[in-house]
Amino acid sequence: GSTCNFKVCLHDFECQGLTADARSEVYLHVDFAGVRAFRTDAAKLAEETRWSFRAGFEYIAGSTEKLSGQELVVRCLSLADNKLVGEAAVDLETVAYGPACFRLTLHDREHGPPTGFVKFGCVMRMRSPDLTVICTDLHITTQEGAALPGRLHISGSLEDAGGKASVLSLPHSTDGFWMGPCSLAFDTTLADLLRAPPCECLRFVILDQEGMSAGEASVEFRSAFSITLGTEVEFRTPVMYDFSVDQRYGAEIKQIGELEGVLRYQNLPVCAQMVGGLCVDGHIEEGYMLIEALPCPRGVSQPPPIWKDDSEQQHFGFVLCVSPQLLEELEASGIDVKQLDTALDQLELPMHWEMRQERGRGLLARRYFSDPQARRTTWVDPRFMPEHWEQRVDSEMGRVYFQYHANKTTTYVDPRGCPSGWEMRVSKNGGTYFVHAPSMQTTFSDPRGLPSHIEGALDSQARMFFKDNNTKATSWKDPREGQPESLLAMWRQMESLRWWSDQVLQNTDLSMSRVHDDRGELRRQMDLSG
């Protein structure tokens, strides 16, 4: 194959179980394929000896076929006499195709007894300085199916080789159709192109004859992608417009039409590291392939599953990606989703967390959250955790989990969103259960996700029954049984949004009634001035 350029980052080295003299100071010597070598500072030997060492650089390989013959070697040495405590190695093919987290056994000589372990991260991403996205057959219509005329600006959220954002300006079209081809080139990797969050995308802005925005649309690369050369990927995405009169009162963004077209990709990298997972002495544990059709790393017993970004949406979290039907239900129940979104911006995040905004998406930019300690991002909002709970991100797998400090256990089940009088806990063996305070009983049945007029309760024998607040009747039959998943999902999201609405109002000086009064006053002033 042709020459391959990789972006490499080494970080977070840690040694465990070293058999050296307990009074010793040790350091690491890291050799990357004989072309780059690094030495860490000395650290006093401990049960877990850590270094804050971090190094980033570029690595050029003759071809991907030659990676298996090159190694990343880590040596641990005594500071006093430079004597080898132990060393470990992994071939670069495993690094480039497998997980970015490693746990290797140290040996003081070849085939000698183990002298400890070394853990570290190595991000190795194959880079394409001119990854090209080609657009053809772009067509914009109104929701009624009529043509939406105008000029079209196309830009990407990624940068080109010169560090700039490219913009294409397509001429005015009376029928809202641009045959193309038109292309944008980026300097990027597959992991950066297809990551989430944030989601990288193409942004389309429709301009009217006065040069004013008449609508916006975006296409996430991950949702319209194929690694197979020459494959045409069709896409369809809503065109949105901001009708708001005053940005202080929230954006009134509504769909006005639809954009459809075709994307093709050229100059794609041929490999990418896995999402999550751990490489233990060359064997791969857990993790996901970034996309289909990528070559699998050696050391897996069977092909890993394909990573799906929507896995985190299963948590009870504040998600604005709701269907029109659900929005109608929310408005009918008095929940203003847009106002909740605005109010959330005023509330502080837990310690160490950061809130960020997707770039290059204009009206459609979404917030996401970064955990700098784990060096991971997530869509899941970390706020409003119950007492004794904390949201975290697994630095190896990138998956959100929840720490229950009362007994130092963890779970992937979000504890938020429990109805009044209920509380989720985790047993010492990791199982989740629910406490019903009024009856002082517990159950394994989740009381969340019921219709808005029904609530679950426990009797004195811990049996769950259901109260209908409209008819005041009770029943042993769970209303969730036998219902389609689409309806259950709507019930869960409705309850989640109501719970988040309550939390926002309890934790901010902003009141929904005051906002509605302000909006009404603004409209009255506009009427008077008109």
C-alpha cells in the first residue's frame, strides 16, 4: 500500500504490582517503532505508580502491511542504577486497528517471570490531509413539496489542510436544485469524521435574493457514510428556520422544508482504532468497531460489534430530539421544552464537568458534556443527580455509568427520574432496586415510565399496584404490559421531561410563569408600537 500518515498521542502511564525494591524510584522509557523515544520523570515506587507524561507526534509508515513488524516498547527502569525492572511491547498493527487503552505484562527479560503491569493510552489515527466529500443532486423543497429557490452555501464543521473552514457558494436556483458535483476537502481522520459527541457535519444555508438566510440544514457524516470507494449515499434532512422575534426569549425554530441529495467520499483512511475496549497483552477485551467494513484487529476471538451513538440516549437525560407528536403532548401538559433548554444554560455543572456546543451547525447545534478526567464526551447531562450519586464516563469504554457512593458500587442504569416517594439504589452485588418511602418497602420493578395519570406504589407485602389518578381506581395489572415499544418510549420520555422540568424550576431563579408573562408583555408592546 501507499505511505500512511498517523497522528499519535501517548498518555496516562501507570505501573502496578512492580517487584522492585519498595524504596526505589523508577522511570519509563517509551520507544515508538524506533523513530520516537521518550523518557518520563522519576516516580517513587508505589502500589500504583503514575506518570502525567503525555506526548503527541506524527508517524509515517511505508504501508499498513508494515505495521505488524513495528513495535511500541515500554521499559520500566530503576533510577539509581538504570537497571531494567521490566519491559513490554505491542505491535503497531494492534495499536492502529484495536483499542486505544492497553494493559501489558512487564518482564525483566525475554520469557522471564512477570515483574508487574503497565497501563497506558495510545491514540493512533490514520490521517488523510485531503479527505474529500462530494455532493450531487441536491434538492430543496417546502413541506408541501414545492421548490424552495435561492442560493446555497455549503460548509463543513471540520477544517482543511490549511486549518481553515471551506465554504462552497452555489448559484441561485429557481427550482432549488443543484446537480453538482461540488466538493469539500478536509484534513482529518475517520475517528474525527465519525465521532460523537460532537457530531461533525456538512451545513447547508439557503440564501434569498437579498442574501438573508431562508433556512438551514445539516447532514452528520456518520448518518450518511460508506467506507467503500465510489459508493453513493443518499440522504434526506429537514430544513429549519428561526422565526424568533427576539433571541432573549428563545428561538422559535421550525421545519419549513426538506433537503435531499447524494454524498460520495474519496481519499478515506483505510483503518481506524476501535471505540472503547482494552488490549491485554495483545488480546482484545470488549470494545466496538467504529463502522462496518473496517479491518478487524488481531487478537479478537470474533468480530466486535459496530458502535452505535444512540446507546447513550437510553439514559434518563434531557434530550431535545423529540418527535412532533411528543412535542404536542408536552405542550398540552404545560411543558415548554425550548424554555427548559434555555433555563438549563443558567445552571452550574458538577465539579470537573464542562458543557460544550457543536460547532459549524448554526441553528442545529446541540450541547454535549465533557469529562476532562476521563478525556471523554457524552450527550448525557450530569446534573441533578440524587444524593450519594455521581455520573462518570468510563475512560476505556467511553460509556456513561453511575457511582453510588453509599456502598461504593456502580451501575449503567441512570438513577434519575424516579417519581415522588421513590428512590433507586444499588446492592453490593451490583443489582438495582427501588425503595418506596411511603410503604417502607423495596422492589426490583422500575416505577418509571408509566402513563402520566398512573403511579406505582407498594403495599405492606412489597407487592406493586397501580393507582389511576383520574378514576381513583387501583389495579394489580401493570399498564406497560403488552404495549408497543414506541408507546413505552413516549411514556418514558414524557416522564423524564416532566422530572427535568421540576428540577430546573427548583434550581433556578427563572420561573415559567414569569417567562410567559414577559413574552405576553413583549407581544403587547409590539402591538402598541405597530
